[in-house]
Amino acid sequence: MTIRLYDTGSRQIRDFTPLVPGCVSIYLCGATVQAAPHIGHIRSGLNFDIMRRWFAHRGYDVTFVRNVTDIDDKIIAKSAAQGRPWWAIGYENERAFNSGYDVLGCLPPTYEPRATGHVPEMIEMMRGLIERGHAYASEGNVYFDVRSFPEYLQLSNQDIDDLRQPSGEGETGKRDPRDFAMWKATKPGEPDWETPWGRGRPGWHLECSAMAHKYLGSAFDIHGGGLDLVFPHHENEIAQAKAYGDEFARYWVHNAWVTMSGEKMAKSLGNSVLVSEMVAKWRPIVLRYYLGTPHYRSMIEYSEEALHEAESAFGRIEGFVQRVIELAGHTVEPAHEVPPAFAEAMDDDLGVPGALAIIHTTVRQGNSALAADDKEAAVARLAEVRAMLGVLGLDPLDAHWTGAGAGEDGPDGRDSMHGVVDTLVRLVLDQREAARGRKDWAAADAIRDQLQQSGLVVEDGPTGPRWTLGPR
């Protein structure tokens, strides 16, 4: 049993060897909370949720840190434009992100630190880097001297002489234009904190280096994030942390984007689709299937057609689950182990597409068992399917999706209505059964057609009629 991961730093798939046997430490660059999340943002959280679940299934004790960047240039710009406090904008959008993660079934992180809560750790890191000759203060700013760190740009495989380092407004006093800001001098109307080098606010890259050190120590296993973060963010994180004396991350894992018309989904491009809009149109479990089942290193081209295909594919899985439960007459618990072929696919760089193929094959075997009235085989296949779906966070019988134990409102805000709808539909189905009993086939068919027009599909099974949501 060896899990293998594609490491961006070495540009190859490597066997995963944990720093501490039996434990996995993961730092994921989380939300920058200047706006509500679109599905491209949430894809990263989903991909690393699946990674975390697979490590846990393999018996590892997982520490998962996902930060919140609650102060940066865009948040400050929105604060000025809207006349609202920067922290109000950040907190509002932080809640929107957490709602998005939760509605799509992501497990909560072990720790979720905010950048603004870790300024003392940032000051300590800057002090150490200045003392070691890797950083310098100038005009109230603190910059990292990139030429002082020979390993700079190894992650992104660039040449420093060709580098064009992105710079923000007010970054004056640099010795080299390629140096990057760790601390930005205060400007009127902006939030600021006191440091030995003057009042100001943190740079984006410093925040993550300091928080990773705080929660995971000088060395940890996996650093993750979107492909767009390789440079400059992750490259600059590495420079700060290693120059400070940390070993930092041993594996770098990056997920690909959600695109629209071939372009990365982004608010600035006007091509983003908000999570809140999507879950109003699609069931959250279907959206998770759509975003979570392609390989994490593959681009997802957004389209309504692809979502319809995902809905149909997951519907076939759900239909099998429901039919077996009806036949068995009781809940079928997940198997303790997943099929070997599923495990082999997941061990190979989290090969979810290959693992999903095993799920669909097992569903087909289960349907054949149902057709042959082989209850024992059908139940066994369902136990395997539930175990595999659980790894992907897609088990429709899990309490998250059924709303069991979630109180009055289920996790997606709509589960509390399921019982009400089911009661109403059952009344209509009872009327249909009564019509069938008196052989009034026209009335029975009319009731079924009316239900279908309302978006429900009625299937007649050995234990009676049942309803499901139909395709959109």
C-alpha cells in the first residue's frame, strides 16, 4: 500500500512517505474573502477534501489546515468603493465560503486560521529574515531579497533574469524590482498594525508562511492550492520559509481550474458562476459529483450539458441504492474495505475517474443481481458502492445528504422540506394506486403525467411506487 502524488516541485509522481509515520499534515491555501465563492474556488476545497478522506480511509491521522486571507489589496479596494469596513466585507464572504464548503459536503478543517490573527508570528518571521540577510526594511515596507535565496523559482522552473515580479501600489524603496513585499507601509484609510519598522499591513505571501509554521511546524507533508498559485504565491512562500530555516512542505500538490470558453473562471473576467446560484439550480450532491469526479489535475470546462450528464450519471447510482434498500427492507451499511481496483486507482495520484469507473461497474453488477432477484449479491454490491462513495463524499445515505441528525434544517438548507414533500407526494401516489385498483388507467396515467410535469419521476417497484427528482 503506497499512495503516490504528483509533486509540482519535482514535476513527477512520487511515492508518499509521511514525515511522521501514520500521520499526514496538509496546508491548503484557502479563501481570499473579497467576494462570494464561484465554483472554481470551491473545486480546490473539494479536491483536497477527497485527498483528506482517502488518507483517513487508508488509516492516517490527518491534520488539515485551510487558511482564510482576510486582508489584501482587493478587500481594501472594495472597502473604499463600498464605504464599508474591510473586516465586514471579509467576514461576510468568509461565511459565504464556509457555506459553500459545507453545502457540498466538505469536512471542516482541523484548523482554519485567519491572516489578521497572526501578525505577531509574521513580525517574528520578518525579524529573523532581516537578521539572516534575506530581507530589508525600506520606507516603511519590508521586502524579501530574492537574490539572497539561490533556490528561488525552483518550484515554477523560471529564470530569475527573466522574472517579472507582480508589484502592488506603494511598493517603493526596492533594491531590486524582483524583490517582493512582506510588509506594506500604512496608507491613509487602510488597516494597519504596529511593527519595529513602522505601521502597516502584511503582504499576502508572508501570511501563509507564518501560519503554516504556527500550525504545522518547521516541516510538514503536503502544501496544496490552485494551479494559479504556483507563482508568485507559493514560490514566495517557499523563499520566506526556507530562508527562515524551515524545511517547509515536502510535497506540492496543485489542482487545475474550472474554465469557461477556455478561460479560467474569475470574477475579474466576468465569467464566474457563484456557488449560491448553482445550488439553487442543482442538487448539491450532483454539483459535488460534477466538480469532484474529474481528475484534480484536469481542467473542467463548465457547461450546462456537462451538468446534465453528471446528474444523469449520479441518478443511476442513486437509483441502484434506492432499489436495493427497498428490496432489503433495511439500511445496508458500507463495507469496511473498498474493492482493490478502487483502492489502486485512488492510490495512483488520487485517480478519481478510474475509481468512479469501478463504482459504475459495481452498480451494473448490482443491477444484474436485482434483475436475477439475487438479494444477497445486490446487498453486497451496495455495501461496496456505499464504501466507495463515502471516500468521495457522495454517499446519498450519509447523514449530511439525508439531513439525519442535522436538526430542523439539513446541511443544504433544503432537507427539512424533504419530509413535507414526500408526505404530499405520497398522498397523490395513494390516489394513483386507488385509481389503478379500480382499473381507472386513464386517471392513474394522468396523475403520473402531472407529477412528471412538476419534475418528479414515478417508478413502480415490487414494494410499490416511489418517486425521485427527474432530469432538468
